[in-house]
Amino acid sequence: MLVLTRDDVEALLDLDELVDALAAAFADLSAGGASMPQRVAAFSPHGLLGVMPAYLPSADILEAKLVTLFEGNAGTALPTHQAAIAVFDQERGNITAMMDGTYITATRTAAGSALSARLLAREDARVLAICGTGVQARTHARALPRVRSISEVRIAGRDAGKAADLAREVGGTAVGSFEEAVRGADIVCATTHSPEPVVRREWLSAGTHVTSVGVNPDGRELDEAFVADASVFVESRAAALASFPAGSNDLAGLSPDDLVEIGEVIGGSKPGRATDEELTLYKSVGIAVMDAAAAALVVRAAGEQGRGQVIEL
């Protein structure tokens, strides 16, 4: 079994390759090629342990991710999301690799948002607003400028000091409120665990593309008026509309007919943005084929570079 540490995964996972790999994974899923049950979880008094298996033909990989969500870790040395990914031989079932999944979870989520912006944001999008100051805020600030020529990055969070620190780190500007960040932005990335909306319809300009990756069973980070007015794109209808821990409260009340899968846009069976004035929303709940696509890239790169340690269980 090949064992890959966090340092290995960071060195091996190429962000631009990952965006393209996610496009293939979403297309595979929407076409019916992938096998991916919904995320399930066991709950402790302090958090949850989720299980996310997938078989992804486009990447020729069978894998499963174990991921924990412990919100009490916020502001500590441990992240709120921690994970490990196991890869299995698809013909014989033996485990072939084990790797850190914490970095993959953070990076593949932002890469999914970047892919949505590549497909759905206006070509002239220049102003990026990041709502949040945690791990996802950092990865989104790194990923989105790779798909659009961003000239201004605004950072807003509930902690002004953290917003200022992140702004310095990513070369952006800290602003005083979520509203100040969102008004006039071309792309808005909501990356919070907030139970109250951090993106409201009245703050958004015509033609804005919004990505939202926050999931909170006790609330929503997008207000209902915006979701009602937007063209809504998701990774998977079944996952997005499922109950927690698979789905999202932000889409409560919507039906499958209200949603378009990103894979359908990539495959050409459904349109993306129709006009420059249209509001578009990519609501991500994070699905297993994303981890599979990332893990396949890491395993391939490890073989090419001779990285990692081989052990016997």
C-alpha cells in the first residue's frame, strides 16, 4: 500500500489539472457512468464522521473518503474538516493507497468553484468577493483568479482581524461587511458556516456569479430571494436536495427541475449562462467523485515522481 502524507499530497496535486479533472468527473456523473452513493455520517456529541465512496470510470479509480466535521476546531490548530482517502484495486478489491484527504477536501472544493466560474461567470469578471476567512476562503482566493482575470479581491468576515490577515496573505482588501464585499462584485464566493445569509439578493448586481460551499444544518448562507432569482447549478441534483449531511438548506423548497448539473453543461445537454444580466449560482455540497478525481491525480503523480512510502498492513 502506498502511503502519501499531507506534504506529499500538496506537492503532487496540480490545481489546474484538478479543475479539468473535475470537469471530466462531473460529466461522467451526469452521464450515469460513475457510481456514487450519498454521503452518510455517524454523529458524536461534538461532530460527525462522514463516509464518501465512489467509482469514477473517467479516472479509473475506486476510492472512499472518511471525513470529520468538528466545528469546535475553528480557531485552533486543527481544521474543522479532516479527512483520509483510501484507494482500492477495482478488479480485486485490495487497498492500494492511503493518503491525506484534508488538503484534497479543501482544494477540490475551491477547484469546483473555479470550474463553475470558468463555465458560468461573465468573461469580463474582474472583481472577486470572498465571504469568510477560513480554509475555504484561502483556497478560493487562490483558485478563482486562475479562471478569470481578477483585478480586485475583497475579503469580508465576522472577525475583522482575520479578514485583514487573509487580505494581506492573498493580496486583497479587507472590507467592513459582507454587504460591502458583495456590492459591485462580479464573482462572489460564500465560504462560511453561517446560519444567517452572508449573500443577499439586494446586494447583487446583474450578471453576478455566486459560488457557495457553506453547509449548515441550522441555517443558510444565501437568502431565499437570491436563490429564487438565480439560475442554480449543482454537482448532483440528488446530493444537493438530500437531507443533511449530504444536501444543503440553501436549496430548500427547490425541485430537481429547478437545478442544472454542472456535468450537463459540460456535456452540452443543458445550457450555462444565457445572458450577461443573468444571476448564476453554483451551490456545492461536495461529492465523492470530486475526491476520486483528485486522488487519481495524486496517485498518478506519485508514480511518476517516485514519491510516498510503500508499507504492508
